Amino acid sequence: MDVTEAEKAEQVRLTPWSEGDFWLLRRTNSPEMTEHLGGPETEERLADRHRRYVEPSTGCMYRVTLADSDETVGSIGYWEREWRGGPVWETGWGILPEFQGRGLAAQAARALVDVVRRASGAGGHPALHAFPGVDHAASNGVCRKAGFTLLGQVDFEYPKGNRIRSNDWYVELSG
């Protein structure tokens, strides 16, 4: 795993999503940030998503901050989904444009893997998956840098009704 000097210097912290984080959801709902996710959502759908983030039934969403300044740089989380006949954890992230290209998403993904490993315990799901679009070079790079293994390409639906070709990346949680 190659880590640049800038990535070594900057560290991130994951802070559980709170009621006051709706502004971040709005920031990540821009056309630029949702280009690979079917485009921006309506205000009503954002409010529904925020409620799910604040009171999750499984998994957890986090605000990603710089450890030294507590400045918010994006979000990351994990949730349960059915995949290939059984439940798995899925993850997704978004780093604000002004912080992209600094390795922060990969740092956040590595930190999230540690969190999920601790939270899953013996009764949890065996793997954490990410499903970036095959043409989303940055997110596929995050998966690689964060230690995920590429299983191959799959047809995926996100959001509902929008079919995309994705890569199925996973990391074992028992290791």
C-alpha cells in the first residue's frame, strides 16, 4: 500500500453523524459530488436520508474530519444490504471538492474498516463491500489504497431505478 508523505502527515477522525450535520449532506448533494450516483436528490429525500443517518438501525454514518483541526472534509459510513443471497456491510464516502486528491478518503476508509471490525464482533458479517462505478477512477483508487480486493464487475442499481456497472470491492473483517 503506497502512502504519500502528505497522506502520512494528515490524519482523519470519524465522528458519528449528528443532527447538526445536515449542512454536510447538502454540500455533498451537488452535481459534482453526485455525478456517479444518479445526480442530486431533492430536499425531501435529503431530509429522509439525514433522519436515517441520525437514527440508523444497522451500521453508522460518520463525518470525516482532519484530526489536527477538526475541520470537516466529508462523510463515510456503512450499512447492511443483501448481496448475493446474504447480508453484507456496504460502505460509501464523499470528500468535499476542496479536500479531494489528498488521500483523505482512503484514510477514512481504512479507519472505517477498523470501526466495522470492532463493531461486528463474532456475530457480524464477514466482509465490507464498496461498489464504485467502473468509470469512477477516484473511488476505485480509494478502494485499492484502503486495502480492498477487487472481485470484479457487477450490475448495480443506485439510486433505485438507475442501473450502473460497478466494481465489487471487499475487505475481510476477520483479519
